[in-house]
Amino acid sequence: MKKYLITVNQKQYEVEVVEVKQQVQTQKTTSGIKPSVTVSKPKETVAGANGHKVAAPMPSNIIKLLVNEGDVVNEGDNLLVFEAMKMENNLHSPVSGKIASIKVKVGNSVAAGDTLIIIE
């Protein structure tokens, strides 16, 4: 038996814990079944009267803008760099066109689905 002193909400409690040693037998089987996972790509653009809205694919921080308003971009060009889950990622242009508006600045925190850039 082991004794521990635990503090919860500024109150201390002495707790005794019994260690139970029990062997668990496991058996590995391979039946030839492979797990299947389907991952859908998040919708990054919305076509509208004002052009394509490029949205944040996940909650993140904007690290660097690689384009300016008025720039012409091709599909696949890097638009900006964002940090999510301690990793830097590039956001690519889903369509060719002209940068009509940039809705974020370096240092902004954005939520998934927030409009970042509008391409005409």
C-alpha cells in the first residue's frame, strides 16, 4: 500500500492506494482487414459575386503574407504562411486570379472558416 498527500481546492487529503498486480494476456490477430479512413479536404473557397473567398482551414496564427492586394496569382501559388499546432503551413491559392482583398494581418489569430483573402 502506498500513501500520497493530495491537494484539491486548497485542502489536503491523505490517500492510501493499493497496488494490484494482475497479468493481462493479450492475443494479436491479423485477419487481413485493413482499417479505412476517409478524410475530406476542407472547403477553402466560396465563389460569390465578390470573387472566391479563401478561408482558414483550421484555427491558426498568421505568420507571413506572401501576396499584396492587386497581385495576380495562379492556382497553387503560396498566399500566406500560418502556424497551427506549432507547425508552419503554406496556404495555396485554389484558383487563378487577382488578389482583391486581404482580410488579415501578420500576427492575427483566425478560426477555421474565417475569410483570409478574396480572389477575383
